[in-house]
Amino acid sequence: MVDLQGQYQYIKPQVDSTIQKVIDTASFINGPAVRSFQTELETYLGVKHVIPCANGTDALQIAMMGLGLKPGDEVITADFTFAATVEVIALLQLTPVLVDVEKDTFNINPAAIRKAITPKTKAIVPVHLFGQAANMEAIMQIAKEHNLYVIEDNAQGIGSDYTFSDGTKAKTGTIGDIASTSFFPSKNLGCYGDGGAIFTNNDELAHAIRGIVNHGMYVRYHHDVVGVNSRLDSIQAAVLSAKLPLLNFYNERRKEAAIRYTERLANHPKLITPYREAACDSHVFHQYTLRVIDADRDALVKHLNAHEIPCGVYYPIPLHLQKAYADSRYNENDFQITNQLVQEVISLPMHTELEQDQIDHICSHIITFLNL
Ligand SMILES: *Cc1c(COP(=O)(O)O)cnc(C)c1O
């Protein structure tokens, strides 16, 4: 699905020397490498504060802690996403409220958000799923009307440019009150281990969070709030500093691969290729995800695997049907799209090293199967 080794070959000298520098200086935690990456990412995103942390799941949890959400507060998020999003809501004893997504973008449906709002609702967590920006204009409007926080889960969307209807643009992760991202190796900006970060333009919130990630300390050995230990280590920061200048290039490579896939597959009556705007700025193709219509998706997965072509089903089970997140208040009729998507989706190999002949090879196997 990804080719991290191939990608490394092109950046080996920079990465090796930058890692060596961290080892030579032995400042493994909170060293200068972490601070410089933080500043570089702030500049890239156009956001006032980046707070690095240990992983994308922590980033989400810490964002919610920073906002001061309290047990019983309701947090609305998408039924069709990676479980980390809902996990941290539940872990903080907030009440997750899962809602349906849109069939074309796979992203949270603003009409479903409106329907789920109650007096207890405190926040909305849109996920920029598979690298495509959620409908932030509608979501920010709803949040304003109902005085809700917006926490963007940008783990899959880093580098994506959202365009508002007046033509202004903003990077995903800089639009809501706060955002989280992950530097898991296979993410669009991945390190060589675990890593994550929180973004915000709010000075006060940034200050609160810098303490929360460090055991609730604002002054050494004075613990004002209950915090956590969540750090990006210096070696990971050094790897990220070497890769950040290439992020736009990497995202372009993904787009090129996506366009090639779509050229090959768009006209097949049994497939729906991913929706994207004409300019394609709002999609960084963390995944290239097809919908298989009137054919056996699981048999296609087996067929591809039998021909040594990796593929993935993200995600096979809606979150509202997971044991951990079931809630008697849910009504199946409210999850029609997610329930349908889990049967139809298949994600193809997507990374920066994909060559056109590899894509053509994958597509010809898909078409052969569908025409059987
Ligand atoms: C990867 C991911 C996370 C979690 O990131 P980790 O660094 O693995 O903790 C959270 N949300 C989404 C949507 C993700 O894809």
C-alpha cells in the first residue's frame, strides 16, 4: 500500500545526517530539532501554534482536554472514520454522537450534524477523510450558530487547501478552533516511528496545551492541571524537518497517481471513482478509495491479493456498530450512507513512489475481475 523504503532512498543523505546530528548532540527529548520543526510547520500551515506530541490519537485527546470539555458533554463526529477519533471522546467520558457521512466525499454530513445537536452538544470533530477536506464552511457556520467548538482531525489531510465560497483558501487544520494530526509513517507527512501535533491560532489554548502535554506543568514541578506525557522525540522531529520541504511534492505525486487511476477506471459501470473538485486542491489523496457497485467487493479484494496487489478496506465496520461505541439511542436509518459505504469501498495502493505502469497493472487486474 505504501513504499517508504523507496521514498527514503531519495532523501537518505538529508535524513541520515539529521538523525546523526541528534545523536551527536544527545538532546533526544525537547531538543532544538523539535523546536525547529515546530516553527517550520507553523510557517507551512500558516498557523500561530503547533504543539508537537507523541501521536495523532494523543493529539486529539489533548485538544479535547485543552478545550476543557467535561464528562457528559456531547461531541459529534463521523460514523465513517478511524476509531481513534471516537475512542478519545469516550476515554475522556465525553459522549460521542456519531452521524452519517456524504456519499461522494465520505465526509461528515452537515445536515446530519444539525440533526444531532442537543443542549449538551459542545463540539464537532470533522475528519478530513482520505485526505479530502470536509465541508468546513457549513461546519463552521453550524458551530457559530450553536456556539460549538470545532476540532479538526487532520491526520489524513495534511497539506490540503480548503477553498471557501468567497475564494479564500486555508490549510485544513487551521480553520476550526483546534486541530490534530498524526505523523504515523504511512501518513502523508510521516516520521520513522510515532508522532503527532496539535494546531491552533488561539494563544490561550496553545498555552494550556503546552502544559497539558507536559504533566500539567506550567512552572517546573508545579502541576496546575492533570496532564499527560506526550512528546515528539528529537529524532522524529529531525526526520520530519527533512521531509516537510517535500510535502507539497509528495502530495502532487499522490494526485498524479490518483488522476491516472481515475483515467483508467472512471468509465467502468461497476466503479465510482473518488469525487474531487476540478482544481483538486482540497484532496491530498491519503487514500485512493473506489466504490464497487453491483459487484462483489470482497471477491475483488481476494482477486487482487491473489495477484500480489495489496489493497485495503477502510473501514469495514461503521463505528456505531462497534461493540465499544454502540448506543441504544442510535437508529439504523440515520446511518444509511455509512452502512452502504462499508460494503462498497476499496482503497488501492497510494504513495509517492507509484509509477504509471504499476497503476496500469493494478487497474487492468481490477477491470479483468469486474468483466468476468
Ligand atoms: C492515523 C489516524 C489517527 C491516529 O493517529 P496515530 O498517530 O496513529 O495515533 C487519528 N485519526 C485518523 C483519522 C487517522 O487516520
